[in-house]
Amino acid sequence: MRNVLGINFSYSDDVNLRELTRIRTLASLPLGGKYRIIDFVLSSFVNAGIYDVSVITKNNYHSLVDHVGAGKDWDMTRKRGGLRILSPMSNVEFNPLSKSIYKGSLDALYCHMSSIRRSMAEYVIMMGSSTVCCGIDYNELLKNHINTNADITAVYRTTGPGEETIPYNASIFSMGDENRINSVTFNKDEIKPQEANWSTDIYVIKKSLLESLVADCISAGKYSWHADILHRLVGQLNIRGYEYKGVLFDISTVSGYMKANMDFLNEDVQNGVFSRPIYTKVKNSVPSLYAPGCSVKNSLLADNCVIEGSVENSIISRGVKIGRGSIVKNSIVMQNTEIMQNVTLEHIILDKDVIVRDGRHIAGHETYPVVVEKKTIV
């Protein structure tokens, strides 16, 4: 679709991922072994024929730039459109007092408005990175937006009693006739609603209207998309909801991140996630080595691993070494980590380049996994 500009916010101010996002932006966080969150974002755009995409960064985005490059692996190296990484350094010209730190999502859009205006697109689909809707069809979403004559279309998820947890601080929609959104509140209470329609942070809007709304809000000192546009203008704008029922990952907390990865071990989830191609950076490496006597059950392992111990219900990234006598259960092990001999790990998230010495025993809990920071020696 040549008339659509995709905008992704690679960061989030509302997530609590502790050590996982201390050194990296949210969108570059590994997911499902060999993928990263940004892979699912860009693949959804590409699968819909959207090749004009801007990724707005805030801080710690070096690994993101290294991963996506110029967008070659997503076929986004183009003369017209293509992939653009919008770094915070470019906002000094427009807002010299900000010191390259956005005051909110509207400030981020305003600071990069010159790049947005250069796009030939008529519509904008913008999203965050803490909620991943793997099977969403942007062609159907845009068609719904046009047919309902909406000013803004918000993609939402309906959660009933006993179902998935609503992310903290998510926008909750009160729906009227024909999916018209009548009010917007925020999920800030520990007691979750019995049933709620909550925002997945995906929105469709005309580019001209977005430019106007952003300019008006910034001039009035308002910087929040949710509070200052959705909540404040819900009675003035025609804001419609579009329900998404497919596979969804909520990555706003460490336990949510752990659950998202563990869901990849479910065959139904895999079928939903990979119903359309998911592209990532291509790395030419050797297959994994499974040594005599090792054991691997219900796990996903990337290439270039050496497995001498036991792996169960775990996600193992590229280049991981697990020594003889070691047991890894219900855990996530990221790239180039070395687990030596006779180690026991359960409900653990090991970041990249971690070394776990012989005989160590570390255990977390399903609801509170232990996170070992990048390049740590245990």
C-alpha cells in the first residue's frame, strides 16, 4: 500500500522490564529465540505491502540500528519510502530545550514531523512495541477505517473474566454502537475489570489530521497521545474500535516477557504467529551440535549452539553453550551465553554474553523470573 506510512515507537515509558531494557530499546529485545520485537513489527508492515516505515527511537537504540540496518532483510532498501530510523538527536532543531528527550509521544512525532511530512502517504498506521499483534492484517484494518469514515481507528482487545491480564496503564475503551468509542480511561488499579476493551496501541489516522492534532497539542503544552487526544477529544472526533482476536504478546513486564517466549512452545501459538512470514536479520552460521547424552524436550533452539546437558521447556538463542550435567528448565537463554558444567537453572532469563560457572544453582518463579544482566559472570 503506497498510501500508508507506518510509524513504530521503538521504546515505551510504561514498561517495567528491569535489566532487560537498561542497555537496549524495547523493540530490539529478543523474542522467540532468533527474532526480535522489531521483526514482528516490520514483517506485519511488509506482509501488508507497506514499505514506507519510520522507527522513532529514544535511547539505547544502537543494537536496534545494528539489527535492522537499512532494512535489506525486509526488502525496505528503496529509493521511495523505505525504512528510516529517526533518532532523538534530530529533534534539537525543533525543540532545543528538550535535550533530545521527548516529553511524550506527541513531542516525539512533532520533533520528527519534517520527516513525516515528506512521506507521500495519505494514511498513518502507528504502533508501540510493548504489545505485539502477530497476525494482524493492516489491509483489512485500513479498509475498516475508510468504510466507517473514522477520524481515528484504535485496535483493541477484549478481555473477559479469568482471561489474560490487562497491561498496566493501558487505555480502556467504552464502546457504543458500530464500535464507536464513547470514553477512554486508564488501567491503573490493581483490581482488573471483569471485562474490558483495552488498546493494543495500534492506530490508523489520516496524515493531515495527525499533523494538525500534533501541532495543536504541542502549542498548548500537551504531549500525551492517550490523555490529550484519545481521552480529551473522544467526544469531538469519530474514534472507532477494531477488535483483534489473533495471537498477542504483552511485553510490558518481565513476567509478561517470559510468558510471551514460553507461548512459542505452544503449537497453536506457533501456527498463529507464523501464518504469515516473519523476517529477521540473516546470519550465516553452522547448525547446532547435540552431543551424545544430551536431552532436549519441548524447546526452541537457534543455530550455532552446543548442547551437552539437558534443556526442557526453554528458548535458546544463537551461539549458546550448555555444558555436561547442566539442566536448563523453563528459561530463556540469549545469544552467546555459556553455561558450564553441573549448572541448574529454572525460571531464569540469561541476557547476552553471560557466563555461568560450574555448579551454580539459580531458581526464580513463574511469576517472578530471575534476570541476569548482559555480560554478567555468575
